[in-house]
Amino acid sequence: MIEHTTTFTLTSAILAAMTVGFLVRTRRLAVNSRRYGYAVVGACAAMCAAYLLMAAELLTVTTTGREESIARFLGYSIAWGTVCYVLGAVSGADRRYTLAAFGAILISLWATVASWILGGRAGTLVSLVIVAGVIALAGVLYGPLAPGEKRTGSERTLLYTRLKKLTVLVFVGLLVTGMLSEQNLAFTDAFVGQTLATYLDIVWLAGFGSLVLESAAALGDTAPAAPMNSPPTAGDTAGNSDSAGDVPKTVQRAE
């Protein structure tokens, strides 16, 4: 059987390669849209660092019968925060709804850690908090955070819908994996649980990055306008070349 440290190291290498790839693609976006690409890069880099810490067996806590690193959940806290940031920006909804979605995610994530540490009946009771967090998340994503027709265009609505579905599916999958783990309901052993979680992490980050970086039109509509004193881009220079000889009307009248 493959050692956990080997799996974690290999996963970290895969995520490092994905981070570099996402960074290259982000640099190809319009300047105003790159903040959303950098959010993708940040999410992937956070999980890459988390897997390195897990491979080094750092930041461990005692769970029911074994030591587990909470580095994964620290990485999740950062990565899911960037997902919520992009969802909120694309949606255009009030920021409090973005914070509500992020809060629901944090509650479920760290309730999972608590259920592993407590175990027994206490761990089962904490699992109810996990379920409540998932229900709250779905309620926000499908309710007040959902984009309205008046404040978003079709491209942004499509991107939000795709990200919403990915978020719900992956997040529920991760939490179900945690609840079925050896430390909680013991339906899976350590190897199976870690393998499932690792697979879901890679699928989630690859899907998140691909959806965001391939939606240039939606990001362009989401991004704020460039400031008046910002330097012109190459495209702006090319677009203005035909009118280089134009003279303001006030100057023409003066002449």
C-alpha cells in the first residue's frame, strides 16, 4: 500500500504544476480581469502548500486512534475563500451574502475536524452541524447570492451557475468523505479516505480554474472599469491609431 506521505508529495507536485499553468493563463487575461485569475492561482497554491505540510506530518492533532494534520483544512479555508470571492464578484450580490456562504463553509469544515477529535456520540452530534452548514451554503448559493437578471449578463449568469454546481457537488463530496472516514463513522479506512479526498481536491481545483479562466467575457463584464489615469494597453493603442490625427473640437474652433 502506498504511504500517505508519498501520496501527499505527489499531489503537491501536481498542484504546483497546476498553479504555474493557471498563472500563465491568468497573464493572458485582460488586466482588469486578472484578479479573478489570481484567485484561482491562490487557491491552488494554498492547497499545494497544505499537501506539503501534510507530507511533512506537520500541524497534527490527535483524532480517534491516529494523528491527522489539520493543514488540509487550513488550505481549504483559504481556497474556499477565493471560490466565494469569485462567486460573489460574478454574482454582483451584496457582500454579506458572500460572507454568509464563506461562513457556512468554514463551519462545516472545522466541524469535520471537531468530529474527528471528539469521536463517539459527541462526534456524531457535531456531524449535525456539518449537515446544517451544507444546507445553509446551498440556501445562500441558490438564494440571495444567485445573480439577478438586472445586475448581470448572460455570460456572468452562466459562469455563476457552473461554479455553483461545482461548489455544491465537490463540497458535499468532501464532507461526506470526512463523515464516512475512519475517524468518524468508520465506513472507509485511512487509505481509501485519503485517496478520495485527494482525488476530489484535484478535480475541484482543476474545474474551478478551467471554468474561471475560460470565461473571459464573463470576467470582463465582472471586472471594474480601468481608472482614467491607467496606461493604455497594446490593444488600446492599436484601436486608437486611426484617430491619432483627430483634433479636439475646442482646438479646431480656436484655430
